[in-house]
Amino acid sequence: MELTITQLIKIIVGVLVFVVVIAGVYYFFRNYVSDFFENVIPSNTTNLILGLLK
């Protein structure tokens, strides 16, 4: 199986599009996801563990 120039260009463009989409999703959701997990996980994990054991 030989790779022609057009096939290589299509592969490179596909990889670049994939990287741009992943980077866009990361930059779009980074503030929302970090705020969500900061509010879900308490700063004092001992109280969380003791609360689960009750």
C-alpha cells in the first residue's frame, strides 16, 4: 500500500482538524469543569470521609 501526496495531505489535515477541535473543547470547558470540581470536592476531605461513614 503506497501513500500518495494527496493521501498524506488528507491525513495531515485530518490530524490538524482533530487537534484544533480538542483544543477548542478544552479551552471552552476548562473554566466550567474546574469550577464544577472545586465546588463538588470539599477542601477538608476528612469531613467528607467521616460523613460517608455515618
